[in-house]
Amino acid sequence: MDFFPLIKVFSLSTLSFLVAMVWAPILVRFLSRHRLGKRIRDAKEAPVMAGLHAAKEGTPTMGGVLVWGTTLAFALLLPMISSSFSFFSRAETYLPLGALIASALVGLVDDLFNIRRIGAHGGGLRMRHRFFIYTAIAAVGAWWFFIKLERDVLHIPFLGNIDVGWWYIPIFIFIIVATAFSVNEIDGLDGLAGGTLLTAFGAYGAIAFIQGRYDLATFIGVIIGALLAFLWFNINPARFFMGDTGAMSLGVTLGVIAMLTNSALLLPLIGLMFVVESLSVIVQITSRKLFHRKIFRSSPIHHHLEAIGWKEPQIVMRFWMISGVTAVAGLVLFLVDRLLT
């Protein structure tokens, strides 16, 4: 048995963690020195959240740079150091890496606009502009899959592959955009997004490895290592926040990986808490528009739980536990499906 792919994944995951741990304090000091801090929405916009999170005003944001910056550095430098350990490959990692960086740069601009009070109500890019930009990024990915990789098949667990033809493009776009904005919704408490992303990427790393996509599994492992380092500084009380440059880019990348492994229909289970967060926002908005009343004291649901008395670490740890269980459940379904179909 060839153990090298396993050694490659785990060694680079560990190295990614160590490298990110080294430069994370430098990033925190840079963000603090240049006053690149989080702006909490005022009491008129979000009275419940403003009251709960007023003390977090000014905490450095854009910490997601730690994750995608480390991943990009590994992708570019490893081919120069050792071709055996490189994971930069056209078939497996060009697209997820490109999507990661493109969406991270858009998020970085949005974060800077928010900090400098530029844009819609002094709060960054308008929702419709963000939606358009991330849809455009997803459309490029859909074109690459459909035209370049000739993908037009979706795998349905226990039923097999279904040829969906050109419908593959809108399905791809929907999955990427929905995942990105769902991850962004969950990024609201110290450690919450990082921990739930960790379990989701872990499950897809295992899926990629089982499929023999070793470069993709290594790419995911590098993200996981950097995410662990990010969490070291992001758990309560957070030294910095992820920002859109982290949440949106990692959400886009997770969606691309789900499509690349042809296991996107497992994503709602593996990332169940992302789904729950988005549904809570949709329910809240729908209820206010149609019935002029709120279902939750605040949305997404983690803010509602805060408002009814749950402590922040309590919410985060319980969401982590649920995410861990659903990620394992999704992996089990993948394995059973692989055995039966």
C-alpha cells in the first residue's frame, strides 16, 4: 500500500497550521495598527445584535486573509521546493484555488469599504452588488466545469449519476452562491464559522481522498491547517474576526469542492448548520414582509439564541458538536452509497 498520499496530506496540513500560527500574530498587529476593525451595526439597524455585541466594536477583521493567504503561498511555493509535495494541478485544484482567491479579493474590498464606511449606508457593497459579483464568479466556475471538464452529471445518493445537461450550469451557480452566503450568515460569533467550516472541509477532504483526488485532499488539508490556526486566535474572546474575505471565499470554495467531488447533494447534511442559519434568515424576512411580525428576536438564529439567554461559547460549542455529527453522517452516507452503487 502506498502511504505517500496520506503522508502528504497530513504533513502539509500540519505545516500549514504551524506556518499560519507563526504569522497570525503579525497579521493581528497589522490589522490593529491600521485600525482595520469590525464595525457593529447601530441600534436602529439591528437593536438586538447591537446591544449584545457593542463591546466587539473595533476588533480587527479580515482575519480570513490568514487562511487564504497561507493556502495561496503553499500552492505557489511548493512546486518550486518539491514537485512531489505540490498539490497545484489543473484537474483538481486550479478551479477551487482560483475561486478561493477571486472571492477572497472581492470580500477584502467589501470589508475595507465597511471599515471605511464606504458604500450602501456606509456599510460596504450593496447586497445586490455582492450577489451579482459572486454569481459571476460561480458562472465562470460553471462554464469551466460544463465546457472545459465536460461535466453535465449529478450524483444522487443511492440512485447513481443523472445526466442533467445544460441544467448543470444553473445548479452549479445556485450551489456555490447559496453556500457562500450561508457561510457568511453563520459568521457572527467568536469561533462559530471557523469551527463549522472545519468539520465540513474535513468531511470533503476524506471524500476527496477516498476518490483518489490526492491533490484536492491536500489542498483541503492545507485549508484545514490554516483554519485551525485562525481558530486559535478567533475563539472567545476573539483577537480578530474572519470578515467577508474569509467567510465568502471559504463558502465559495466549499461549494466548488462539493461539485468537483460530485457529492453536492451531501452538502446540506455535511453543512447542516449553514442551512439552518440561512433558513432562519429567510423565515424571518418572509414573516416580516407578509405578516409584519418577527419569528425570532434576531436573525440568524445564533443571535436569537443569544437574545434568549444562551451564552456565546455555549452556542458555538453546541453548533460545533452538531456540525461534527452531521459531517460524519454525510461521510457515512457517502461510503454506504459508494458500496451500493
